[in-house]
Amino acid sequence: SEAARAALEAAAEELRRFRHTAAAALSERVERELAALNFKDARFEIRFEEQSEYTEQGGESAEFYIRTNPGEAVKPLRQIASGGELSRVMLALRAVLAANDRVETLIFDEIDAGISGRTAQLVSEKLMEISRSRQVLCITHLPQLAAMADHHYLIEKASDGSRTETEIREITGEALYLDLGPLIGGAEITDGVLKTAEEMKQLAEKRKEGMR
């Protein structure tokens, strides 16, 4: 009926206004998180497109757009080719939305792709921040990220020539330094590398205490 159609259009318009206001606030917060993860001059937008028919989401669709590097075009988030970049963008989104979503466990893989040094430290601290309210599982080869974890698990593959099995085991104490060592110094594990691994873990624990 005409009355029902008018009510639907009014509800869709109210939803549209609410979403556009929320989108502007969300974009601003995500850009701040991206800057904190060392994405210089990142741009994050939520763009809306009017649909020909009404759906449960109203009269328009929404899509995330992003620019992670200066000089690049703003493009749909789904077109980001780098798994590491996408993981860091999702980390920024999760940091913003953590207080409102109901996801209890977050898994980050390849989040260390293409990063090192200061960026790696910033990512590790952001993961720690999110872990205050969510369980965070992170697969990493960077010592900065590994050292910040509360629990450490080593994943290894073994083959007898006909069958390959994957083993996972928790590592603690001196064994932890032995496994952090290769992430720091490569194949040769010297006393200096082990000392660095121990210091890195101790510094990570101090940072975590300061963040709590």
C-alpha cells in the first residue's frame, strides 16, 4: 500500500542519515588507528551506493575504501593485494570495534608481512591492547610480536618420507629464548643472540605491565 511504502521510505531515510553520520565517525577513528600502525597519510572511507530495491540494510549498500600509501588511489578494501596490509587494516578496525562486537577470538596470520622495526613494535602493542578484551591468536615470524605474547606455541612439520604431520607445543623458560633466537639471528644461535632474546622478552613484559 501507499502508506506502507511511505513508512518504508521514511525508515530507510532515517537509517541512511544514521549510517552516514556513523560512517564519518568510524572513518576518522580508523584513520587514527592506521596512523598508530605506521600507515603514513592513510585514508579510510565508507562509500554508499543507492540500490534499486530495498533490503534489510535499507536503500543503499556500503563498502570500505582505503588508501594505505601516499600517491595511491583510494580503492575498495577487498582489492588490497597484500595479506600483511589487509591484516593490519583489520587490526585497526578491530581496535575500533572491539568494545562493540561479540567476537571472542581473533586470529591474525601474515600480519608481520613486510614490516619490521618500529612498525613491528607498534603492531605488537596494538595486539596486546586488543587482547585485554579478546583472545588473540597470532602466527608470526617476528621476534617483536612473539616476545609480546602471554603464551608461546611452536608449530613444526615433520615428515618420514611418506607422511607429514604438524606438531604444536607450548614453550616456556629457556626453551622460549632458544626459539626466539632464530627469529633474531638466523641459523646460528650464539650466546649474544640468546641474551638479546632474553632482553627482548623482559622488555616486552615491562611494556605490557605499563599498558595494563
